[in-house]
Amino acid sequence: MKTIQIAIDGPASSGKSTVAKIIAKDFGYTYLDTGAMYRAATYMALKNQISPEEPSQLLELLEQYPISFGRSENGEQLVFVGDVDVTNPIRENEVTNAVSAFAAIPAVREKLVALQQEIAQQGGIVMDGRDIGTVVLPDAELKIFLVASVDERAERRYKENLERGISADLEVLKKEIADRDYKDSHRSVSPLRPADDSITFDTTGVSISDVVAFIEEKAKKILDK
């Protein structure tokens, strides 16, 4: 059976992960949340008081306690560092505000990108992140770049945080998201930008189901060729 690689990129809270999970389930593909991998690495660094200027220590920890994924009983994706479940801790504000600095470290990106590419070779995959179409899966058959206004993305993150029991201030979130956009798009290694052959889709005011339908229609056209 023919399968394809679907790369979904975009800034924080543009809907990437939510959409990617649904599409992977609908198509029976593997879903890989690359952002969770960088968050897990950041979580390890913070727990061990490692600064972004000391990447060698973080790389040693990533060797010792590899990042992996699992499934809960209700089908939710779980993230592990070694054998420790870090699914919820990696979504805390401290990790969110530090992840851009650690994700910009070339050696860390190189290690995690290699792992992402290895997983992608196993068959149909939906992968979301910030450099999937440009770096991780440059030959992906379908590349989507999702965008949305800062205000809408902050509202989404605000609701997500409250649902997870994480304290949140909407105005602070707006500033943090705008700051992260700048850091991610201006870093020297694998900056956030759409691939030349990607389809940009603005999700502002668009429902998740409509975004999913748009991407799945594009995927089915490729599969039907």
C-alpha cells in the first residue's frame, strides 16, 4: 500500500500537533511530535542545571536517557526520558520559555534530527515541528506550513494551560509567543520558515476539523496519483 510523508510546520500554537495527530490516526500513519523531543531535552537540561552554553553535558544525558514515545490507555501520546514519563512536565512554562535556546544548539538539533529521520523511514508518517519540510523531511510528498495570529495562538495556549492545570496570563502568553516566533525564525540553524514547495494555510478563525479536511484532501490527491 502506498504511503507518504506529511510534514507540518509552523510557529507555536498554530495547531500543528492537534491536526497532525488526527491526520495520522485517520491514515493509520505514525505521528511524531518533534517539538516534544526538544522540550524533553530542555527539561533534562533544566533539571540538571545545564545552560545552553554547555551542550556537551546535555548530549551525554541524551545518550544516557534517550527520548522515546509511548501510548496511554486512552491512546494519548506519552513522552519518556529514559523510563521517566515527562509528558506533563515538558509543557510547564519554565520549559516553554527555555526551549528555543536549547533547540537552537546545532549539536542537539543534529542528534534529534537524525532520530526523527530514522523513525520516518519506517513508513507513512505525519511529523510536525519547525524545520520538518526544510531540514528533517526535505523530500516529503506533502508539506504544510500553518500560521495564525498571535492573539489567536495565545488564546489557544491559554486554554491548553488551564486544562493542564498550568497557571497562565493571556497578555504574558502573547508576548512569550511573539518572542518565540522571533527567536525561532532568526536562529542560525534550521530557522522557522516555510519550505519553497510547502502550502501555507492560515488557521486564524478556522476550526480544527476544517484544517484537517484541507490537509487530508491534499494528501489523498497525492496518494491517488
